[in-house]
Amino acid sequence: MRTYESTRAHNKKPPSPSRLRAPWRIALVANLKDEFDWGPDAPSDAGSEFDRRETIESLAAALEEDGHWVTFCRADETLPEAMLNLRPQIVFNIAEGLGGDAREAQAPALFELLSIPYTASRVLANAISLDKTQTKRIWQQVGLPTPRFVEARSAQDVDDRGLKYPLFVKPVREGTGMGIDQGAIVHDARQLAERVAWMVEAYKQPALVEEYLPGREFTVGYIGNPGFPARRRRPWLYDNDGYHYFPILEIDSGVSVSPGVYGHAAKSYDIGAPGAPGYICPTDIPDSLRLRLTELTRKAAEAIGACDVSRVDLRLDADGEPSLMEINTLPGLNPAVSDLCIVAAAEGMPYPDLITEILYLAAERQGLLFDSLRYAEVGPHALAQPVPRGPITWGLAGE
Ligand SMILES: Nc1ncnc2c1ncn2[C@@H]1O[C@H](COP(=O)(O)OP(=O)(O)OP(=O)(O)O)[C@@H](O)[C@H]1O
Ligand SMILES: [Mg+2]
């Protein structure tokens, strides 16, 4: 892997794009955790969404092992110049973006401006999924179950509008459990006002206030796109509707540092360490519930137009019915700790296969030329079938 270093040569003419042929020139675009100083006023979990260097190295290794040339590019002000100089055939995008109200859509907007294909969801879906309120409005509109909610834009604008306590308060545009601990559960109007005031001040964005879901928590990861999968690299992975659902992961926060909440602290522990939640995959649930969770996942993703890969978080409500909390259109891809990689591993899918499958789904969707012969040429994993393993359980849950 090489790293793109900016020369600030904004006046350079971009080279003309070369014809697509193996190996591909891939730009791996991300924001690195250790490259930002958030300043003294930032919340302690600022930047948690950004990626670790080891994630970039693992992704690059998976793509290089598949035969491609990979250049890491930072998703900052050097990105336009990097794209013009490198002219990648495709971008592997995990960029969180910087600032603004739709940061996860910034890099995709640039790729579209330059007509560069890229992996995972497009501009609109990334902007919507980052904003949990807008996502919930869309889900409600298409009749999908999600807790009733209000959005509070300032400490003066707090009104529970008759929602049923306890309520749950979270920043509208963050992830990785930022701003979320047991204090997020509020039991009366006074606690609600205090929590919203703190959140709006600390995270400089509106607070989403929703009814608390007390039941079991699940996350459903998938790869795929609607459509018959015959021309995909590993067509056998997909159902006829074009999707491959990984086994459902149950998160048992009851054994974690923050029982009842899978927040930032709980997410920071290594799997299996004291204080970490229990991770159970595949979880033991009736077929009817499994089918309902995957059906809600597909509908939730299609409602916002997600592409290639996503992870949907759900919990059971007081009546035991599943309800949608959020969709992650750029799910974490750290091989050791990210939920999507955990569920793929539970199924027996090697990490390089997960990563290259996301790449080729994006390539197929955007009409890049390739055929089955090419697959046979590109690397040791190219034709590997997934090896199913038995159920695996981490942590204390289920013991
Ligand atoms: N309405 C709710 N009722 C009960 N628990 C909730 C609710 N909303 C969020 N939570 C809890 O807070 C956790 C984090 O919430 P959410 O998934 O919306 O945030 P996130 O920070 O975007 O997560 P991720 O790390 O998956 O990006 C959930 O996993 C769940 O445990
Ligand atoms: Mg979540």
C-alpha cells in the first residue's frame, strides 16, 4: 500500500483515465483517528467514528491480495487533488468526512462530481442515514416500526409532546455510541431537559429524543443489492432477491459496563473482556423473529436507497415486537472489532472475501467491466467458497 501525500498541485492537469483492466487502481479513502486534534472543548469521545490505522492496513491487504493496486487517501481537503492525480478506477470508500450536517456524503459527492465509481451507499443515502431523525421520518412514512420521537434543537426547545417515559436521548448525527451512556435514558421532564441541554452544547447538533425500547438488541448485517445475482463474483452467496444476510448478532449489554445501553464505553472494550457486552452470533431466536428482522432490515435499507452493504440496529419493544433504531450505511470494517466483520466471521466468510465482495458489488452496480474469467485470475481467494463454522459465542452472555 502507498499513501498519497499532497503536493498541493491544484493546477496540474488530470491524466486521462485509462481503460479498465486488471489490476484495478483503487483509492482507499478514509479518515484516520490519530490525525486529528479535536481541541479542549470537544467531548471525550470526539472522533470515535474515525478509523484505526490497522483497519486501513487490513483493507489494503485484502484488496492487494486480490491483485489490485491500493493507494490510501485521506478524506480531507487534499482529497480532490488526490482523486484528480490518481484517477482511480474505483474508490473503496469508508470516509466519515469532516464537519457539516452530512459529512458521510462529502467524499461520495466528490466521487460523483469526478465520475469515479465507489463502494457502498451513494450521496443521498449516506446523508440520510447519518441523520437519525430524517431516517426515522422516512421509515415512518413507509410504515416501518421505529420508536416515536421528537427532535430537540436547543435547550429551550425541549417538549416531550406526550411521548411515553422512559425516553432515550442521542445526538442526531453521530455513531459508535458517541454521547450515549446510561444517562441517555431519562425518566421525567427534568432529566430530559438536562440531558438535551448537555447534548446540544457538547455535540453542537440537535438531540433525538425517542421512546426507550426495553427488549433484546440485535444487529443485522448484509451485503447485496436488489436484483438477480447471476453475474456476481460469488453468485451462490446471494438469495434470488440479490441479498446475503449474515447471521444475526445479539448484543447483551446486560453484562456490560452500561446495562441496557450499547453505548460508547461498552463499545470500547475488547470482545470478551470484563465490561464488554455479550456478543452472540448466530443468536438463538425463533425462525419467525429471524425472518422479521431480516425483512425489516431489507425494507429499512431500501427505503433510504442504501447500496452494497449496511448494518441495521433493532431492539424489541415492550410487546416483544422488533423496532428499528438506525441504519449504518458505512459500517465499521475492522476485522477484529467491527460488528459486520464479527457476523461475517461467524458465518465462516474470510475477511478478504467480505471486502472484495463489497468491491465487486459496487463494480457490478456501476457497470465496471469484468467477467468470470477475470475472477479466476485475481488471487487466491477469488474462487474460495465460504466454509461454514458452528455457532460462536463471545463474552459472558448465554453462559
Ligand atoms: N430508542 C432506543 N431504545 C433503547 N435503546 C436505544 C435506543 N436508541 C439507541 N439505543 C441504545 O443505544 C445504542 C446506540 O444507539 P444507536 O445505534 O442509535 O447509535 P450509534 O452510536 O449510531 O451506534 P453505532 O455504533 O451502531 O453507529 C443502541 O445500540 C442501543 O443499545
Ligand atoms: Mg448503532
